[in-house]
Amino acid sequence: MGAPDREEYGPRTRPLPFERGTDGPRVIMVGVDGTRTSERAGSYAAGLARRQGAALVVVFVSSPSGLTALVPGMDAGAVQRTHDELADELRRECRRGAEQWGIPVTLLVRRGDAYGELCSAADEFQADMLVVGASEQAGHRLVGSVATRLVRAGRWPVVVVP
């Protein structure tokens, strides 16, 4: 039996009616994937949530790749182990951060398309702001990164951390 895809740490949030555009963000969502820029985005989002008294929702999305079936020598088991190790590390960091900063933190572990999963989670949690790291992949300059797609969607304020 695998780990749950949603875990909550720290104090409980006060139930408030949803109202976009209030004095500050109540729910800050950050997308993480284990890259350096997503780690910086996570730190930025946690600090912002602490200063604003907001809840933090951390969304870890690993994208299953069809490449594992096509590339000789690529081990699907190794890809799964990497996913599990990153998720375990995020669990520890979220627990530690919730206790240290005294903020409510929810960790979502998802598989699939990062853009689609972030949009779905942002709607589910009624996020006031999304924070993501800038893509380090050269191809994204031509095709468009997750950050670019989120900004173009125009549904939430998006902070892109370099």
C-alpha cells in the first residue's frame, strides 16, 4: 500500500469564506519537482506563507515518461524509486517546516502532467497564488514551460522563481 497523495502538517487553518483579492493570499501553492529552481520556489513560498499567515500547499508532480519504455537500459523501477525518495524527502521537509514556521502545510503527491495537476490542485484548494521555479530546460524556451503556461492561463497570480 503506497503513501497517501495528501498529507497535512502543522496547525489547522481557520475556515474562512472564499474571497479572491482580499488583504493578502490565504492559500499559497508551490509546485516542486526536485530541481534546484523548484527548491528555491519552495523556500520562497514557505517564507511568504509565514509572513502572510497563509496556508502553504506543496504539490509534487512526477511526470511518467514514455521514454522509460523506449530507451534501452532505462529502468522503470529506478524511476519509481527516485519518485518515492523525493516524496519521502518532501514529507520530512513539510513536517519540519510546519513545526518550525507554525504554518499549515499540505503536501500533495501526484503523477501526471505538471501543468494539469497544478491547475487541478489550485482549483481544488482555491489557491490565491502559485509559485513555481523557472525551467532549466533549453527546449522550454521554444515550446513553453509549465510556468509560462500557468501565466498564460491567467487564472491566478504566478510567481516564477529563478
